[in-house]
Amino acid sequence: MFVDEITIKLIAGKGGDGCTSFHHEKCMPNLGPDGANGGHGANIIFEVDKGLRTLVDLRYNKIVKGEKGENGKGSNRTGADAKDIIIKVPEGTTVYDASTNLVLVDLTHDKERFVVCHGGRGGRGNKAFATHENPAPKTSEYGEPGEEKLIKCELKVLADVGLVGFPSVGKSTLLSVISSSKPKIAAYHFTTLSPNLGVVKLSDERSFVMADLPGLIEGAADGIGLGLKFLRHAERTKVLAHVVDMGSSEGRDPIEDYRIINTEITKYSKKMTKKPMVVLANKMDLPDAQANLEKFKKAYPEVMVIPISAIRQDGIDKAMEELMNIIEATPKSQIYDAKDYASHVVYKYENVLPFTIKKVNGMWRVEGTEISKLFKMTKFTEDESVARFSRKLKGMGVEEALLNAGATLNDDIEIEGYVFKFKD
């Protein structure tokens, strides 16, 4: 089964909890803190496997969750890091943040790796909190929560040449005679439902990869027919080879067919119109083909047209050599601009607090990413941890912001669903 688009939820592993412990020896208690840090939570990593051709392996994994790091122990024994999760994907897989639709990574090389979700760091043990003022702290941290992301993966096949055109113009037949690929061929529309790849080898030992892409019809850019099933996979190709039924075997006009396909490509992506395009005038063995070819050349004098007959294998060698020459002369293009990547989003600094405060049902609700992380890593069973939590909130400006918002002593303050009393 060919699957080229999938959406999954990723939850990286939580860090292991830090330990509160003190070193003891016989007759010598309280020799100082020896509680160690927890281990790092599991990262979720995508890795390219050139042997894969589809995203089908991800189809049944709607949620991928990483393991928690090992908790720290006494005697300075740091918890072990959790084992990372490696997700194998085909070459040409683009990973998006589904909430922003920005590109996280475009994976195009075998063995290429990218950490899509980072595991949480291990919580610190009490030894990490020892200071001259407090040499024996009774506080430690829970592990940091791992990142959570809803991501979308899209596969865009890697090929040098993409065969485009209406259904039943002979794209699959052409691919079958120039390579060892065995695409499904039949006398009805949309026989090709997914990209077929074939390696074309020339007599001089040069070679390139050609993709037979699903047939287009008018409105494909708007999702009619197979729509995006074709257009997505054409983005990575260096050259577009437009196969036109010059024999009008389906009763269509080759000139109009060419115009329609170009219109659909332009509507989908103006970048793709900048790719070199060659017209392969197929079915030249049919009676009306030569007359149609002359009309076509007059209508589009600037277009490179190569007459062929895929079924009779006429003109194939010349066409493949011409395509090879164009490929070698065409530099690799980037299908994404910097602005498409999440890592290139420019954030304008503003003096805005890293949390929000609003009054809900008579309580003051405090929310924010750092507030949430601090809360989840605080051990409220330890008095020193609670005091540290309070100091951190004050240092972040929460107390001042509450007073400015109108909060008074003994008001209820809600953080992460828990209610605290506002104290001086």
C-alpha cells in the first residue's frame, strides 16, 4: 500500500526524577547530600532509510510515546538515560508542525537524522542544590516533561524527471520500455494511483531516475481527480517531461491538453514553472499524429518537442539522451524557502511577561509554558521545594503581576488545576 501523508502525535520521554538522599556511614550520619540527578527522557528521532518507499509503517501508530528516564538514586548514582525512539522514513519525507504548518525538517539523504521531539532533562538531585548557605538541602526535582507535538509527514518522491500529463497518454508505457519498472498499464484512466520510479540507463553508462506520476485533469490543483497526489511528487524533480497524446487517441486536442496541464502546475506552485520542461509527443504511430505535431509546434514554437512512440519504442533513445543532458545542466533546487521552516521564524522581542493572568470563577488563573514546567518539576511533598517554587514564581514576576491585576491576600490562585492561597 502506498501511503504518502500521515499525521501522528509524538510525546517524548519525561526526564527521570532527582533524588533527595544523604550519605550515611556507621556512627557518622548526615555526611552531606548524595542524591543524584535523573536520566534524560527518550528523544523521538526520524531517520531516513533508502529502502523504504512509503509511510505505511506509520499509518497505524497514531501516538508515539518515549520512555521516561531512570530516577536518580542515593550514593550519587545518576539515573540512566532512556533509549531514544528511532522512526524510519523514506527519502523525500517532509515533517511539518501540524499546528503551524511550518517545516521542521526535509529529509532527503540516506541515514539522515533529526530529533523531532526532545526528551525532558533529568530532575536534579539534592546534591545539585547544595550551597555554602545551605550545605544540606532537602529538595530535588521531578524530571522535565518531554516535548509533545502533533506532526504531519508528507512523502515527495526523489526523482530527476517527472512524467506529467493527462491520464492514458502513455506515461506508464514509456516508463516500462525505458527501465526495469513494471507499472500497471491498462486502457482506462487513472491506472497509475501512486508514483512509479524507474532507473533509466543510457548506452554511455549515465543514468537518472524517472517518476511516472498519476495523471492530471483540469482542476487538479484544486483537488479534482487525484489532485495533490500528483502535484506534491512533482516538486522535487529537476525536469518535467510532459507526455502529450499527439495521436489524439482519446479525442482530445494536444494543444489544449498542454495548456491545461501548465495552468494546473502554475496554480499549484509558481516555483515549478521555472523547472525545465520537455514535451514528449507520444503516439506518433497514429494517423493524425504528424499533422497534430505541426500544429503544436506552431502554437508553442518556444517549447522543446521530441516525437516518440512508446509502444513501438521509436525516438526513445534521443529523448532520454536529451533529458540526461538537461538534468546535468540543471542545478538542484530547494523546494522550501527559509520562511517555510519553523527554525527560521523571526521572533520580535517585546517586553511581555512569559505567562498570562486572568480571573475565572472568582479565582486568578496563572498560565504559561515555564510556569507549567516549574509546577510539574516541583516536589510539593518537600518543604524546601515548595519554598523554592514560591521564590521562582516571585522571580518571574508572578506576584507583582497578580497585585497589579487586583489580587489581594488570601485570594485563590489556580496553577495547573491546583489552588493556592495568595500570601505575602
